[in-house]
Amino acid sequence: MFTETVEGASTTTGTATEPHALTLLRRACNRGYAIEPQRTGGAIIRWRRIDLTTHAPVLRSITLTPQVPADPTDYDLSNLRVIASVPVVRLVASEKYTLPVIEAGTYAIPPSQAERLLAQGFLLNADNEHLRLTLAARLCLVAAKHQRMDSSDRTTAWCSCGLAVHAKTAEQAEARQAAHLAAVGADFVQSLDAAFTAAVASV
């Protein structure tokens, strides 16, 4: 579940389910809007439109914020990457622990770490046994891979993926980095397959 904040001529706030949030992201991608995934598991959608009164371009945005914003550790991110790499993830009893573990292929995530993933809304227990990554988890993973990095040289924009963008001015550097992040957001939405869409729709 997300909090949906729409910034326009006025600001409105409401609630977005996971299916509705996915619909918003797909619609934004189809319309060429900028999508910036957030490490908290949310996303910001931005676009410009022409004001019918002033005929000037104005910025509009929709911010999707998980109702329990995530604060993933490196362990969380590592576990999520493992889960994302295997087709079947299950919550199973363990001989070593009194509480269930997450079984992802040959990898077992212990109860304390499993509890963190579930508490942060990264996993959904679909049928009391099988787990799947939520939309928030997938947004968090892509955001963690593409974090803005500070630089003393404001004419250079850095991304944690290794991208370094050099420009004549700080404004140009910021614009190029924004374009990079928008491309990342579009690629992310387009990468969500039919199986994930069907799983989200069944919630």
C-alpha cells in the first residue's frame, strides 16, 4: 500500500494499492513521463504540461510513498537480490531455527533477516507458503543500484552504477543525471513481466 501525493495546481493525497501504483507507473512510462524509483520503495513521477491560462510549461508530479517506508541495510539488499534471482521462494520450517526461514533456491535466509524483509513490505506471502517480491521491493532494488552521489565538482553528476556525466554547468549536469534516472525508471517499468503483473493484479 502506498500514499499517493499529486502535486498540481493544488496538492492532493490519497491511498494507492499495489495494482493501482503499478498502473500509474505503466501509464507514466507509456506517456514518456520521468519515473525515479526511490530507495524507500516508492517512486516519483514527473511531467510538464502547458498551463492553459499562462501558456507556460508547469511541472506536475505524483509521489508514491510506501505506507511503511523501507530503510534497507546492505544485508536486506543482498537478500533481495538473491530472491530476485530465483523463480521460487518459500517460507519453510527449519531444523536449525524455531521460526521459519526463507528458502530461495539453495540459499536460506534466517528468521531475523526474513522478519526484516517482511516487516518492510518487501515480500508478500501469496498462498501461506510461496513468497514474491513486492513492487516496493523492486523499486528499492533499482534505486539502490542508481543512487545520486555527491561531488565537489558540481559540473559532474555521478551515479552509483558507475555513470559519470560531465557538463559545462551544474544545471546541465543535473539535467543529464535526471535524464539518466528517467531512463532507468522507464527501463524498470518495461522490464516488469506478465507474471509479475498477474501476481500484483491478484492481490
